Amino acid sequence: MLRALLNLLRRPAIRMGLARDRRRTLRNPGFVSFMLDNNRRRLGGNAHERALLWRRWLRGSALALLVIGIAWVAIESAKALSVF
């Protein structure tokens, strides 16, 4: 209950409608159509997909390293126990 009350009190003025949104975004449709008509170079359209692919590859390699590390510890422990 306290968390919900704190969230209500901490809302930004923009969300509450008390202040104007001054973030620089392309919300003017006339300006956007001007940019498209003048053959402006598009920013990396597939950047999000590339980032997701990179994260998936990184997660898979980290998991593979973890499995290899656990297997190595298990094998070395078995060798050490077989000596005694």
C-alpha cells in the first residue's frame, strides 16, 4: 500500500498533465514526411534484431561455459576422490 502511494506522489509532471513534454521526438507528421521525401538515410533498421541476436549468442556461450566448468569440476573431484 505504501509503495502505491509513493508511486502516485512521485509521478512526473508530464504524465500528470501539469508540464509540457519537451523531449526531442519526431512527432510532427509534416517534418517526418519532409525527411522521408528528401531521401534521408534511415538509421539502423535492424539494430534491435542485431542486439537481440547478440544477446542470445552471448547467453548461449555463457551457458555453455558454465556447463563445461561444472563438468570439469565434477571430473576433477572424481579423480581426487579416486586417489583416496
